[in-house]
Amino acid sequence: MKNLSRRGVRILAAAGLAVPATLAFAGPAHAETNPRCTDSVQIGATAYVTVGGQTAASVKQYKGCGKNYAYTYVWQQYRASHGSYQVCTSIVTGSTLRDLQCSSGPEVWSLGANTLSVCTRALGGISDVAQKETEVRC
């Protein structure tokens, strides 16, 4: 677990770089299909990461199979205009990052956090450029 501070953009990127196991998906992204829990459903509204006034990524929170999941998808328009980047996603409780996962691919799912009994939100970010959180769900 990592603590989320006011400098969230930098801490998310730093935490992501420190995660030894990254998830990389080759080929096209399959938004909306949780590879760890096909019965999961989105909770709350989608949040959008913007960079330079352009939508760069979508951040969503899901619940299912007894867990909460965070999902971040980097939009094609951002990928096409940027070389390398890292996308990270995490479930957040209070000021604590739980189940942080990062990838250099177009999308990343968290592995699932055992947090259904507490209030949570999903956090997604692109490198140290920008991040966004979904609304809190209890």
C-alpha cells in the first residue's frame, strides 16, 4: 500500500515505477471486459484524464467477485501523439493506494482489492503528466 498525497501525480508515477510486475496488453484494448472477474459491473461515473485540454484516458471503478477493481484506458488519440508513457491505476481508500498496477500498454486493470466494506474510488494516471479519480462509492 502506498499513501496518496497532494502531490498525487508524482506519487502515482513514482509508485508505478516501483511496481516490479507490470501488466502489458498487446493488441487492441478490450474496454469493459475485466479479465479477473467477468461478472464485475461498473460503479459510479467514468472520470476522464485530460492533458492539454484533450481527453487522454478514462478511469472507472468496478465491483464483482467480492472485490473492487480500478481500470484505466488510454485513448488512441493520446497514444498516437505520445511515444512512451506509463499508465497506472489503483483503488483508493482514504489516502491509501491499494492494488496499484501499471502498464506501458493502452489499458491496465487492478488485480482486485478486498475493499467492498469501505468507501473507495478509482485513480488512474498517465506517467507524471496527469491523473483523475472517480467519485467515492460506499
